[in-house]
Amino acid sequence: MKKVYFLQTCDTCRRILKEVNIEGFEQQEIKSSPITVDQLEELYKLTNSYEGLFNKRAKLYREMDLKNQNLQEQDYKQYILDEYTFLKRPVFVVEDEIFVGNSKKTIESLKAKLL
């Protein structure tokens, strides 16, 4: 399976999608087609961490003052399901590997996997 979760309005996502060969990838734009419970659980199986899938840079994260709350894994899961902006993006799934976020190291690893 090859799939990418992204946000169309995110400049970084758009740049990365141009950089990476996404031919053959199922593409899911998370604002117009929100992530489902089943999809999030599939991502969790690959990361073993909802926190690892959670975007702590989101504007809403600061607005809700979540940094100063003691969040548990179930809290992270619920926030991601409730608000698309909390999913760290882009998320690439290639076979049984997952690449979460836009760090240079993550994108380089993804590119190496796709060669």
C-alpha cells in the first residue's frame, strides 16, 4: 500500500508532494476528507504513538494551551480525530513503513525508500 495524507492549503505539504514521486500513491486531503478512526488506528500500528502523529506546531495547539495540559495517548487520538490540523503532516505510508512530518531527515528517508 502507498498512501499519503496531506493538507492542500499547506505550502510545505505542496512542496514535498512536488519533491517526492507520488505516482501510484492513494492521496487523501485531510480537510476535505477527514481521517477516520480506522485509518488513524492503522497509522498508530505503524508508530505505536498517537503523540508521534500529533502536530504540536498547530496554531490551535497554542490557542488551546495544550502544552500546559497533561495529555495522554487517548487525548492525542481524540484531538486528531476532532480537528484535522492536529495530524502532523504529511504522512506517507509505504508498504509497512510510515514517514510522519516534514523534517529533512524524514523526507530523505522517504525518498530513499522510494528509489
